[in-house]
Amino acid sequence: MSPTSDGPFRLMTDAMPHMVWTAQANGSITYVNQKWLDYTGLSVSDSLESLAKGWASLVHPDDGPRASVLWQQALASGQAVDMECRLLGADGGYRWMLVRIVAQRNETGQISQWLGTFTDIDELKQASELLEKNLSMNRIAGRVALLGGWTIDLPQRTLTWSDENCAIHDVPPGYQPTLQEGISYFLPEHRAEVIRHVEACAEHGTAYEFILPKLTARGRKIWVRSLGEAVRGADGKVVRLQGAFQDITQQRAAQAHLRLLETAVSRLNDIVIILEADEPEAASPRLVFVNDAFERHTGYTRQELHQNGWATFQVPQAHRTSLQQIREDMKACKAVRADIAIHTRHGHELWLEMDIAPIADESGKFTHWVAVGRNITERRHQQQQILSLNSELEQRVLERTAQLAAANRELESFAYSVSHDLRSPLNTIDAFSQLLLRLDAENISDKGKHYLDRIGVSVKHMGELIEGLLTLTHLSRGQINSEVVDLTALALRIEKDCRRRDPRHKPRVHIQEGLIAQGDTRLLAAVLQNLMDNAWKFSSRHALAQIVVGSEPGSNGETVFFVNDNGAGFDMAFAGKLFGTFERLHSPGDFPGTGIGLATVKRVIERHGGRVWAQGKVGDGATFYFTVGQVTVPLAG
């Protein structure tokens, strides 16, 4: 059958909505119908010429190579071709076509010609792509929202789940449970309620929505929001149920967490207020949240704060500047900490310690303010009481200081008076004892001379005690002049005096170079004088006497000075008595002394804010340590 000569064939193909063409067995195009000519805008001769050169000029460049390959394969194998491609139209645009090419065979089975059609599927293709795009977006939205669809086809009651629904229930994509199995994911105590909803929807078309817990295939407990509705056929009968499950487990947990947080914040004793950040044109920030403590402490209601904003608070005149500064800091998005007083609804003064912090969103923009106010009214009242008590205490201290100063002056005057009054009879006793011994020595027995010697020794000792007490009193009260003191130079001078005073005792003395302290030169000289005199005295009976004056670092970084000797030493069991007034660990017959020297050392070191201590062993010497700390200012006298 030749289409070019067969009138009925031409009439039939021209009437079809498809583009039709025929080709010889070798692929040469022999015929195109009117639909082809209308679409391409080509004449019959131009169409045949264009098709004879191949499809490259008419098929979209992206589809041409594949179309050419399939056509060549069909020519070689005789197999039919089914493909989609875009074909150039008379308007210069491409439209999607469904191409079908089949071979026509003669009685011997040989290919006699090819019959091809182009069917315009562009609108269907676009609709399909749009549908796929929508389905894809729905799938993405379902995954994000944890939302899955389902259908129940009636009357078979066949349940179908979407892949998102399968994911919610922890089953593989494409899983199709039975209706009974689908209901079994609900907890046993809720299944009857679910069945009632499904039955009412299937029989009466009643839509439903509920929230219930479920157990997934993995035993994971979830909360779902279930929605269902009926789909009716042309006769009005329900033919299908359709709906969705949404996993709201995280949402419910967040809501529960929020409720817990709100409950906890509401029960706080501190006032908590959340405000929106100020807009440039806003008179005051909008209130978002306020807890119960606000009403308890201020007496105002939430509604009043909502309506009036900052104007709700009656701020005393003295604190309005502070309130204005808080507002300025908030406008500059600065965190604020301030104490401010307001008046409650009942007119009472309420002191609040305010912490106001800005809250930023993910982009870094400040969106809200959180203000926490602590009621410090009682604390402020206590502070006022303390200030008042401190003022009274300072006055009392001043009065007591004046009294002590007067007492010290009287004591000093008394000490000098006693010293003078005691020295006068002592000098008289000593003078008459010496005179008696000189004028009447021949008439005095040996025992009498012994008694006179004892009187002289006691008078001398009494004089030393009086001198020591006066020295101790003077050192305890004199003004301290803080300066750099060269302890090495002082020790060298004291050593020289000791050797001149007692030339028979020749100890080996080592004085460390660079011993420097901060304090009163006169007082620290008295410390070294007493310690080195003791070392000289108590090492006097040692054949190879040795005295060391030096320093070493303390445990807390301070400098520890020391005076060491290898003399008589002492028992550490009595170390606590060393620095007491008139305390002695050796008898006067062994080593002379008044027991005031170490008490003087302790008093001076304490006035310098330092410490003094000793270590020793009987017969193996002693070491006296001292530090010089903060200088203490004496009481005015």
C-alpha cells in the first residue's frame, strides 16, 4: 500500500491527532501527513528533504544523538522504537513528542516499509513534571514535618502507607500493613477509640482528628496526630478513607519542657520579665512574659503591666535618673545590673537588684530582653542599719582611742616616775652599802661582807630590770619610721661592740651580705642587738663557738631572717615561754639576764607585722627566726 497514492490512507492519517510518516525499508522517508506539515511549517518536499538528511535539524540537540542511535538500531534489527524527544515547531519552540516506529512486513516476512507517529505529549509531560515536583516537595515536607499519608480503599479495606508514614512507624519504605495491623500500633487501651473513628468515617463520612501514643515496629513510643476524612464516589457513597499521621513526639516533649520551665519560673521568688526589643518608633517594649513573683512583690497585676509598661512603676524622684540610665543602656543593647527602688501598689518602698540581659536570635539580632529582679529591701535596710552602727562604732572607737591615748600617756608618765622613784632608793642602798664596806670593813665579818655583796648584786639586777621595763615600754609605743634597713651593717656593728665588751670570748661569726628589710632602723637594731647578745652569751662556754646571721626564703615567698648559735640551746618543750616577760630557761648562775630581751624582740616584730619563733636543742645551740611584714601604725599618744 502506497500512502502517496492511497486516498483513503491519506484521508485517515490527515484526520488523526498524530503526526504520521512512512519510510522505505532502508529508512528513506516517503510520506508525512498534514499534522506534520502544520506543526513543522514545512512543505512536503522540504519535509522529505529534511528527514532524508536525518533528524538532527528537527530534534532537540540534547535528544538528537539518542534518537539517531535508536533509529539506526531499528533499521538493523527490525525492532520497534518507543521514545520521547523534543521536536522543533514552526514557532521556533520545542515540544515533547512520544515517538513510535514499527516495521511493516510482506508475506515473506521481509520489511516492506516503516510506519512512524509523533504524538504531542508536551502538556502531559509538563503536568507530569509538575506533579513529580509537587510530590517531591511533599515528600521533603513530610520528612521535615514528620508527616505521612495513608488511604483505606473500600469495601476491601486495603490500607496503604506512604514512605514517610513507613518511616514514622520504623518499617521499610513500601511496607503495606493490613488495617488490623495498622490499628495494632496504637496502645491496647486506645484501639477501640481508633476503631470507632474509622468506622464512623467509613459509614457516615465523619471526619476525625485525635492525638494518641503509639509503639513503632522497633518498640519506640511516639505521639501522633491522626487526621482522617471520607472520599465519596459519583453515587455519593464512601469509597475511600484518606488521612495522615504526624509524629509530634518532639513537639510534645518541647511543650512539656516549656510548661515545666514556665512553672519553675512562675514559682521563683525573683521577678522575671521578658520584653520584646524596642523598635525605633515604639514608646516602650512589648511585654512577652511575667511570672507570679511580680504580682506578689509589687501588688500590680500582669494586665496593668501589659497596659502601662514602665509607667506602671512609681519610681521615687531620687531614682529616676537611674531608671533613665537603664533605658539608655538598653537602647545601646548593653547588659544592665543596677539597684533601684520603686513603690508598690500599697506605697511601700521596694528595692530591686535588677539584671537585664539582651537575647539575640540565630542571626545575631537582639530580639528580646530578660529582666530578673531580686527583692533586696531587707538587705538594704540591714545595710542602712550597719552603716548607722558603723558610724556609732567609729565614734566609739575615736572616743576609746582618745581614752587609750590618755591612759598611755598616764602610764608612760607613771613608768618614768616609778623609775625615778625606784632608782633613788636603789642608788641610796648601793651607796651606803659601798660606804659601809669601805669605812667599817675591819669590823664586818666575812658573812657580813657576803651579805653586802649580795645587796650590791641585787641592786644592780633591780636597776637592769627597771631599765629593761622602760626600754620595753618605749619600744611598744614609739612612732615607727618605715625605711630600708641594712641589717648586715647593723649586725657587723653589733659584733664589733660584743668583741670590745667581751674580748675573752672569740666565736667565729658569719654575717650574710645583702640582708635588707623594710622597717624602723632603731627598732630592728634592738631586735638584732638582743638576738646577737643572746647568741654571744649562750655560746660563751663552747670551745669552738659559732654564730651565723643570715636569711632564707619562706614558704609563702617572704624573707625569713635568723640568728643561729651552737651554744647551750634549750628544750623545745619550753619554747612557748621564751618570749614572755621575765621568762628564763636558764638560771642566773649559769647565764645572767633579766628575761626582757626576747619579750622586746617579740614586741618589735609584732609591731612590724611579722612573726618570730625559735628552734633549739639542749647543748646543741639555738636558731631564732623572724620576718618583717606590714608596719603597724601606733596609737596616738
